[in-house]
Amino acid sequence: MSRWIVLAIPVDGVSEVKRDAQIVTELDGSTEEAETALLAAARAYEHNVGKVRRREIYQCSNRSYFIRIHGRMATYGLMLQLAELIDDSAQPIT
């Protein structure tokens, strides 16, 4: 079983102050479980938009999606990516 995180990386419509990547979720599981969690995150992530009027999801690969979130006042573009833990100095990876 692997350790995974889903990252949201703003790419469009976001001010410089809020351009940092955010961890949306963390999980332990198989590749299939992680890919399912990534799609669920793409369907639910709101990036601080008060009311989402429309959401477009584009699949780039099994491990990344581009989402466009249309709010009342602005539209935001974000990459959601799946990342697998491959090394941790605190504990050996088995």
C-alpha cells in the first residue's frame, strides 16, 4: 500500500498571493484508490469560491486533471495532481 497526496496547483485567475499549491487530501491505498480519490477531489474542490456556477474537468492523465471553476465573479483554472510518496527520511519505505 502506498501513501498519496492530491495537490491543487492554481494556474489561471488566481492572484500571486494565492498561487501556492495546496494539499487537498492524503491517503494510503492502491493506485486505483488514489486515482478514484483524485477524480472525487476534482469533482468537489472549490478553491474558496463561494458559489460554484459551473465546473469543467479535463483529464490530462490518470494522475492529473485540469479544472476550471466558474464562480459568480471570477473563473479559476487549477491542476489537480496525484503524487506518490517515494521517500521519507523519518521512516524507510517498504
